[in-house]
Amino acid sequence: MKFILLLVPILFASLFGATTIVDRRPKLDVIVLDAGHGGKDAGAVGTNGYYEKQAALGIVLKLGKLIEKEMPGVKVVYTRKDDRFIELYRRGEIANEKHAKLFISVHCNSTPQKPSHATGFTTYMLRPGKTDQAIRVAARENAVISYEAERARYKELTDEDFILTSMARSQDVKYSEKFAALVQKELSKRLTIRDNGVSQAGFLVLVGAAMPNVLIETGFISNPKEEALLKSETGEMNYARGILDAIKKYKVLYERS
Ligand SMILES: [Zn+2]
């Protein structure tokens, strides 16, 4: 008798509980904002001395505040909130530990010769580099591992790695693509600099983040006009607002899936 009494609620729960209580739709509830570089790693340096690490943090802090204010129910996790050095692998690890649903890494582009007229913003996805320019950008960003003590943990990314990763994470790849396109679209509404479109390359910082992820090259810090834009309050706010609008639109897409 005792056994039957125990069985009744279990049967009831299995018949009705799963459909009435558990909501299995995906929720964009945690977003990781990753300000590139930091601490001893300044990133690229502008002709007037502004650092990429400062530009990235400025945009990320403003974006985080906007998300917290305008997107209730979305938790913001920062890989850094101040001027400190964080290893590349650790950034993805933080996102995984916090069960983030989206990882956004913010950077600035630069040219070897400064000053230069190179201009515009690009959103990158993790895939084999298609153009020489994309490969050069990834190489510059990946070179920051020279500041790290245990560089052996990173291996050269082969085409096979990309195929295996994208097969295992095909949904993430699809959503990274959707989000990247939205970032470009929304930023182009708020910025007057060139929209360089979505591109792809092997960024080490994106390898470990097991969720949809992108890396935004916000502008060329080697171009004095874009350095000034990145440095200004209005510029930072326009970048933050553009990315926020992309997140809002992405959330609708993501949660409908
Ligand atoms: Zn960078």
C-alpha cells in the first residue's frame, strides 16, 4: 500500500508535470561582456596615445549599464571591470562557468603604420580566416598570449579544428552569425564610419566560449578621427547603444527558437 501511495504522485508528476511546469524555451538570461586586453596588455595604441584596452572597457561598461537598465531579467557578467590583465582562455572559461548564452568581445582595429586612413567597424565570427586582412587581425589579437606565462595551452588552430568545432556547435555558429549581422546593422545606424560587414577568422578568445560568440572591432584606433570617436563620451555611448539594440533584437530571435 505504501508503495502505491508513493507511486501515485510520481506518476501524476510524470504525466502532467513536464508539460505544465518546465519551460524549455531558450532564455537569453546571461550575457558576458569581454573588454579586450587590460593591465600590462594595452592592445593597440592610437596616434594620440589612447589605448585599445581603454576604448574597449569604456564601451563595455556603458553597454553593461544599459543592459541592466533596459533589459530586466538579463544578467551581465564582465570578464573585467577595471584595468587588469586577464588571460585569453580565462575569458571563455568565465562565460562557461556563468552559463552565459552570448559572449561579446570588444576590441579596436589598428594598422602597423600610423596614422592611417583605414576606417570602419567589423564583427568577427570564429571560423577559418577567409581574407588576408581577417587573418592579420586575428594574428594581432592572438599575439597578446605573449604576455601569458603558459602559452603552451594554446595550439595553432587548424582547419580540422574549425570543422570539428562547428559540427559540434552548429547551433552556436548559426546564432553567432545572426548576432554578428545585427551588430553591424545596428551600429551602422549610429555611426558615420564605414560598415565593413561581418567577417571571420581564428580568434583564440572565442575558441573556449561554448555559446554563440562574436568579436567586434569597433574602429581603427590608428586613424586619429576614429581614435577621437572611441575616446569621446558620445562615441562610447553610440557604440554601446548600437550593440544594445542588436542584443534586444537578437533576444527576440533567440527566444523564439
Ligand atoms: Zn584587441
